[in-house]
Amino acid sequence: MSANQALVLAVPKGRILGELVPLLHRAGIRPEAAFADEDDRRLRFATDDPRIEIVRVRSFDVATFVAFGAAHLGVAGNDVIMEFDYPELYAPVDLGIGHCRLSVAEPAHLGAGDDPARWSHIRVATKYPAITRRHFAARGVQAECIKLSGAMELAPGLGLCQRIVDLVSSGATLTANDLVEVEVIAEVTSRLIVNRAALKTRPVEVSAWVDRFREAADAA
Ligand code: PRP
């Protein structure tokens, strides 16, 4: 990481972009036009500020790029931050975007008479095995996790398992797949994340960006 090189901000692709672009503008970052075009195949974008550029990656990979110092700053949900629990990450600002929740869901026919407090062993399909195991272990429930990368909502109907742990926003995906939410594990919003080594080696620049993101979030 040379001190003269532009800082790299990693952001997640997908539905967060609509909320992220106005926040970036408030923080003083105007990405080149291609950034807002989800069909553009580029992954690396200039901004109108030569001191910062943007890379667009999968939400889980934002945390990995920043933890390993390949990106100095990033935008990641606390679902992703909690799942990896990287010690190299510092998450100083709640950006107040990407509101959703991480929940346990199961088939509607099961949900009516089921009491999660009585579970002792469950099998769960999820993108979040670490959070899921931790959450259930804390109350003595053994959670056997089957790791999927998406489309968790299919798993109960196809007999892979009865429960899933996934993000819920409007609830439409659960409803469309005959599932009901039975427990909320965590409320989720996006946070600014920072590589701790970058904060030590380039403290003035990195702290200035942290302040600008904090002001941008407060101004919403
Ligand atoms: C997320 C999540 C659910 C869905 C929930 O997936 O995994 O499937 O959104 O949203 P809803 O409650 O408003 O229906 P997303 O569409 O972001 O795609 P992904 O599977 O690639 O993560």
C-alpha cells in the first residue's frame, strides 16, 4: 500500500446500490457513470476525487478484501461483519442504509404449532453458518448447517432441511415460498468498514474519510 496510491473503497453489488450512490454523493464521492449501471461488466471505477477509487464485489467479499488490506475501506452489512468476525476490521460508522434482518424461517405449516424454545437439534440451510451456530449454541441448541450461497428459500420445499437462516427485507421471498419467520437473530444495516493497518499507516486520509462518511450518514 503506497502512500501515494488512491485509497480503495470496496462496495457490494446488488440492491444496495440505489441507497449507496446518494450516500457516496453526500460523502463527496461521485463515481464515474458506469458505476451505477449494474449491467456494466467493469469491477473497478474511478471517482471525481483522484484520492479514492471504488471496486464492486459480492457482499461477503467486501469484508475479505478489506480484512486482507486489498481495499482500505468498504461498505458491509453487519451480517457479513458478524459472520467473518475478522479482527483486522474496524466498523466505525453505521451508514443507516440496507435495513433488513437476519432471521430463522420454516415452512408455514410447521410454524403454527412450533416453539423454537423447545428445539434441541436443528438442521439449517444458510449462507451464515458461523452466526447460526453461535446463535443456537448460546441457548444449547445444536445447529447442523448446510452452507448455500443463495436461494435458501428452496431448501425446505425440496427436503434439504426444515429451517433456513437468511436475510429478510419485505418478507416477499419467504411468502412466495410458503415460509414464515419464527425468530430474528439480528437487525442488519450497512456499516463503513476500515482495514486497521490502513488506519495506522495512512491515519490522516483514512480518518478523514471516516469523518466524511459519518457526516454523510448523519445528514440523511
Ligand atoms: C436477499 C435474501 C432473500 C431476499 C429477501 O436475496 O437472501 O432471498 O433478499 O428479501 P425480501 O424479504 O424483500 O423478499 P437477494 O435478492 O439480495 O439476492 P441473493 O440471494 O443474491 O443474496
